[in-house]
Amino acid sequence: MSLNLQQPEKMLQGKSIICFAGEDWWYHHPHSKNHIMKRLARTNKVMFVNSISMGLPSIGSRDFFTKVKRKLRSYVKFLRRSPEGVWVVTPIVTPFFSSNIGRAVNKLFLVFQIRLLMLVLGFRNPILWIAIPTARDVVGKLGESLLIYQVSDKYDANTMDHGDRRALIKLLDEDLQRRAEIVYFSGRKLFQEAKYVEKSYLLEQAVDFDHFARATAEQLSPPSDIVSIPRPILGYFGAIESWLIDASLIRYVSQKRPHWHWVFLGLKTGKLGVEELANVHFLGSKNYYDLPAYASSFDVCVLPWVTDNEFVSYGSAIKVREYLATGKPVVITPLYEYKHLSGVLRIAESYDHFIELCEEAIQEDSMSELRKLRQDAVRDSTWDKRVEQVSQLIEQKLSGQTLGKDLEVLH
């Protein structure tokens, strides 16, 4: 099943595009690369390379075996074509990027596999879109016509997944920013730290607005696994990681408001330490196309992320815009990316403040004027608009034109 995507008016056409993503197409909540590549695939040949990793977490990590198992399942698929026409490939590589031998082996494996697929699938002089530092070694090896580097995270701060490889990741990241003709930043905090200002652009997150607006615009039947959960419901969808979700906040709120029920939708890689609480429910991963039906049962959409993790502090969670598009009240812990939207969502500065804001949100859910205000804040921030902006910039770079003033450049 797929969304009925409207083709953006000013779409890049007739190009070959290879995207080295930082996520797995099959298992993660869709990130910006997924949304953009789906649309570009309507008029171009697109290959989406699932994350080649930045190294595994330590074997003692609670997430280690879950991530290994998930990667092995992805390897089995190797090459598949998505309903939107994107060629999704999981190349075989080792997780040993921190050693010279490991990187040399991976480089040979990667280049051989991707060049073979390019030959078989008819990719020529591709636009190379890289969104993971460890793909640096394929630059210059695929006959690319343009190099785009998308900085989605503060990569070197992600010690949860690549531990002591921080210096190497930082080196690869800096080298990609230097080499790329276009450097996109997915978050405002990252964008403000850009080094190469003349080629740096803010590629803000966006939303499938009409899709998520269905949560309140239509009478959707609650899915069977949420219909019996008592209201009010504090709902969350997306990644569920032990280092990302503030388990202490959940426990505190659950004890203070035991009649409130937390519902988590998404891939859960390890225990959070709140599983035994009677009012906390983990419903597992859900199809992206079913999320509006679940959101229709939420009383408050929440983002209970930790606030003392450097990596998380640079986050630009897509789900916040998706929450706003539903029209439901939104309560989040402080995230720099969304401070400018404090007038339409609520930002909790403490655990007690989180409770206070949720109580306000539960009381106001039926107020249509506030619902419209939230939706208006993201109504024009669609992925179609982002693809038009991306297409325009790529065309200008390929043709050597001077960049238009309507494109947002860092000054």
C-alpha cells in the first residue's frame, strides 16, 4: 500500500540518484531521505542504500543482538523495489569501520556491489546523496556527476552506536562537508554550526500533511490493539531507544497520574525499565499508513526525549511536524529544533511542568480553533515543497548557474 503522492510541479527529471542513507528502509520510521527519494523516483532512477553502519554498539549493549538480527534480516532482502519505484539495496559490509583493514575491505565490497547494480539497473553518472559519514570512501568511485552530503545528526556525538570511533566519524564528516558541492543540514542547530557557508543549506523536516490530517478530519476506526486502552492516552510513535526515551519521566508521570495511559508505537530495541507499569503500553512497529488511525485515539501527542544527551539535543524529530498535522495537542521535552514553534506546541521544562502541560492539553483537545492553529503551522511544510527546493538547487548546480535568492543559504 502506498500514499497517493502528488508529483511536485518542479521535479528533477531523467537523472540517476544513489542515496547512502543512515537508516534502514524496511525497519525505521520514514526519515527525510525516504520521503525525498520516494518523490524523486517518480521521474528519476533512484537507488536507496540502507545504512552501512558506523560500527556496532559494544557486545555488552542491550541493543547489540537486536541490531545484529535486524541487519541480517535486511541482508536477506539485498535488493528489492519499493512500491514507489525506489531500488532498495542492503550491501554486504563488515561493521569494522574503525580499522584501516576493515575500511579497505568495506570499500572494495561497497564499490563492487554498487557498480554492479548500476550496470544491471542502468544508472549512469549518478547524483550521489550521502547521509552517513562511513560512505565517504565511495566518493569518486561511482562516476558521480554531483555530490550532496546531508548532515542529519551530530554524528560524532553518537557514542551509543559507535563508542570510541568518535574521532574517526568526525574526520569522515568533515571531509564530506569539504568535498560536497551541496551540504544540507536537517536541523537548525546543525545548520548554525556549518563550516562551509557558501554551500550550506537548511533542509528542514517536512510532513505528509494530508495523510496525518486524517486523524481529525475523518472518522477513523481505532485499531483493535488500542481500542481497549483507557483514555486519556499520551501517544508516541517513532524510535524507541533506551538512550532516547526518558524512562524516568515516564515513571514519574505514571506514578503521579496512574489513570493516564502511555502508548508507544515503533521499533523497540531494548528494555526501557518501565515495561512493568500497568499504564504503559508498547504496541510494536506499525505501518506508516496506519499511523493516522492510531493518532486519532491519542489525547496528547508526546515527545518524551532525554534532555541531557548531546546527540539527542541536535535532533530534528520529523514526528513533531506529523503530530501538529494531526491537529492534536503536542507536548515535548525541550528540543532546540522546535523552540520557534512554542506558540503552537507545549515545551515542558521539568517533570511537573510536563504533567501540567498535559493536563492543559487534555482539557483543550476539542477546541477546533487551536487544532487549526497547529495544523496551519505545518500545512505548507510538505515533502512536495522540499523536493521542489531540492530539484531547483540540483539543476542549478549541474548547470553551473548562480544560485537563486529564494534558496536559504547560511550567512
